Amino acid sequence: MRYKAVLQNNPDLNKARLAKKLGTSRVRITQLLHLLELPQNIQQKILLTRGISERALRPLVCIQNQQAMEIEFNQLINSLVS
């Protein structure tokens, strides 16, 4: 969320420049920003959940059906608890 805010507040900054400034790749910045495409309710649950990795969340962004996405997310959360 911070990366998105930085990009929005600095029109001369793009993903590549932000990545260089942070010492990471543009692809990494893009991967993180894609997580903001998840529905708001899932984003809120992510913020409240410990132990969930960004890498585990990436496939959720590709799911077009929100109900299927929520089922996959809940399965992911349940696998963390088990």
C-alpha cells in the first residue's frame, strides 16, 4: 500500500525508478502492487493474518471469480492454522 501511495504522490516516479530506489526489481514492485487488486475484504483479512506470505497470495490475483477467490483464500488460511 505504501508503494502505491508513493507512486501516486510522485508523478515523475514509475515502478522501475521506485524499484531502483528501493534496491529491488520492477517485477517485484509489480507483484506487490497486484495484491492490491484483491477484494477489500480479503485485503483486510490479510492484514490481520500472521504467517501468510506474499508469494502464497499471488495466485489469488489470477482468479477471476470472486467467490472462487474467497474459497481459495479461506483454504490458504486454514492450511496455516493446521
